[in-house]
Amino acid sequence: MTNLLLDAEALYGELKLGVARLMTPDTVLVGIWSGGAWLAQRLNADLSTGRPVGTISSTLHRDDFGERGLGAVEAATSLPFEIDGARILLIDDVIASGRTIRAVVNELFDYGRPASVELAVMVDRGGRELPVAAAFAAAKLTLPATQRLSLAREPDGRFTFAVKETT
Amino acid sequence: MLARRNPQLNAHGELIHLLSIEGLPRAILTQILDTAGTFLSVNDRDVKKVPLLRGKSVFNLFFENSTRTRTTFEIAAKRLSADVINLDIAKSSASKGESLLDTIANLSAMHADMFVVRHSESGAPYLIAKHCAPHVHVVNAGDGRHAHPTQGLLDMYTIRHYKKSFNELTVAIVGDIVHSRVARSDIHALTTLGVPEIRAVGPKTLVPGDLRDMDVRVCHDMKEGVKGADVVIMLRLQNERMSGAMLPSAGEYFKSYGLTEEVLARAKPDAIVMHPGPINRGVEIDSRVADGAHSVILPQVTFGIAVRMAVMSILAGNDA
């Protein structure tokens, strides 16, 4: 357990401001399945981009396939727009090792050659194992490696953070 | 010792070999079909390749000829980035007198990670799975009259794609059922997935009565067998397997059991017509039906690649 209380709705407000600053007139949002996809959908509506929103999954490019197997198959990539020349802003709930970002960038390039790819996250919990950085993080904190932080979506659409011990 | 564990599953109940659909739980069949759906979308990408089997070697061991099945396994393995080695064993070691297990031992020494096996003897893939190294996975690509599980799974994928669910379907399997490993795999899969009515349709010489033990309705009249069906699965008349006079002639067979537009009109208006291929036009199926609006024979081939990708990637992710 952690005595740190993360108010996911307040962090979402921060994320929305940060994402608004990163947006250009032709930026498209792509949420990383699953938490990031929820965030990207809500951001896309709240910021009234008028553009379709994408979802991307790391499943087919994960580097721990050998140990963990295929995992959730409902995690399908859906990018309903041209990737060649696009300005992509990836959205995720939490960044830690950076391995998911490496995998989804590879996944993205299977669909084309974007003009640029940036990343905005709700929480940067440190512990990077790859040279990956977010252009915006609503919160930065340090958690023990045994704790897993993940976003949950309530039936009414509100976000909460769940912290689980994974020992 | 009937209570022994299914040799296709590890201690956690995960799939490590695909040898037969018989005895696999519904959850595993559904997992394969769901995963295949993900892989179908790989066709829409600029790069039609994913790296899940990168660095793995898949050996296609075809002791019996099959261009189509071997090719779709090869495409599936290549889309997963595996290295594929095709061995036309019918023409090599076996004809020089090497035993099956010696062949496997040699190929294992070449660092195989997966064997895709077709053999004219029922049970050959089981024997290989039993004797290969623990990290090696075996996929049955058709053994004798026994099973052809990936064909069964791609048929299930096709049915689910067009009919959405299995719970209320009537499925008619028509033709040479006694020689058909496809029919056997389909029947097991349809039963496990909850299809309430499965019919086996054909002449007495080709439709064994003991199918009734598998909860299948045996029907020797074509029109009655197709009546009200949601799905009609036609089987190829396997001339090369037939020994002795089981049928008067191909023309006679077509008259009684060929699928024509007239016969198909007795099925449901939105019925789909399937066939594992290769089709014999004018023997078991009329060209107007094979090329008609109800036919999903070519989509079956496309789905087959995605289903084989799903099977290989699920196996590769599970340890013995």
C-alpha cells in the first residue's frame, strides 16, 4: 500500500492543459491500450479536435513475449487515418521502463512513416530502462518497483488510479 | 490411466501443441479465434509482418503432399517473422528408410522450434510431440483420417465471422465423411462451441453410422440434410483415398449429393457454403454455387492464414 493518494481526475485536468499546449492544427491523438486509449478518447472530445482518435497496442511488438506469451487479444490497433506524414501525439496513463513506448513506436511504423511522434503521460513513475522521454507528464513520482500503478475507468467515465503490490 | 493430462496442454492448461480439437476446452478455441481476429488486421498494414516469432525456426514437415495447407502455414510463419524450412519428406529421408523419430531427432539438432506436420498415418504428430525436445511445439497439419485441427479452427472462424455466434445454428457437413479428418475436426469444434444441430449428409458408404455417438444427425438424403441449414460445409470427394467401389461414379454422386442452386434453395436464405478445397466442380459442388453469393470458400483461405498465425504465436508463447 502507498499513503500517496493520486487524484486521477485532477491529473487528467493537468494532462488536458499539457496536451492542449503540444497540439498543432494537424496533430492526431493515439492512445496506448488500454488506459491511454481511454484518456485519448476523452481528450479528443474535450479538446474538440474534430479529428478521429487512434488506439495502439504493444502486443505484437512486446519484448517479453517469450516469457509472458500473447496476453490480451482484445488489444487491437486501430488507426483510422493516414500515418504517412502525420503528427502523432501518443497518450499513455503511466510511463516506467519505456519498453511499451518502444513497442508501440515499432507498431506505428508498420502502418507508415509519421512526420513526428511525441508522448504525453499522466504519471511518470521513473525507472526508465530505455532512452525514452515524455514531452509532458502531469505528475512525476517514484514508486517501489513492486508496486503496479494502473488507470481504471469507472462506469460513469471518471478515472481512478489503482496501486497493486505485484510481489 | 484415462485421467492423464491432455498432451496438448501444459500443467497450467495452456496450449503447447495443437494435435486435435478433441478434448480442448471452449476457452482455448475462443482464444485462438479472438487472436486470429487481431492477426487478420495485419493484412491492412503497410508492413504485413509482426516480429513475434523472430529468430524462431518453423519446419514444415509434409510427409504427404499438400500445396495449399503448406503454403498457408508458410505465409503465416513468415508474417510472424519466423524462418521457414520446407521439407518435402515424401521425397527424401523416409524414402531412404530413415525412421520418423530419427528424422525428428536430426531436425531437432538443426535447432527447430516448431514442427508443422502432415502425415498419412493417424497419430504421427502425437508421436513427434511425445518425443521432441520440451521447447519444441508441434502443429498437426492433417494426420491420416484423424484430425486437421487448423482447418477445423478456420472453419469455426469463418462461421463466427458470418453468423456471429454458434448457439442457434444448424450445420450440415456433406460428402465423404468417413475419409475426412476435416469433418472430424469440424464436428469436435462445433460441439465444443455449442452448435445445437450438426448433420452428416452423404451415402451410407461415406457416412458412418457411428457418428450418432458424436451427437451428429446422420442423413442419407441430400435435400433433407440441407433443409433449413445456416451453414453447409461441402467436403471434397477424396478419389485418391477410395479403395474399392464405394460409389458408382462421380456423375452419379453429383446427381444425389452434389450441391446445386436447387438444393441450396432448401437451406436458410442467408446460408453460407464452405469447402476446405480443392473443389471438384461438377462432382460435389456446382460451379454456380461455388462462385455464387452464398459461397465463402475464398474468405476461408484468407482466414486460414490468420488462424494459423494465431495458433503458432499462442504455442510459441507457452512453455511445456
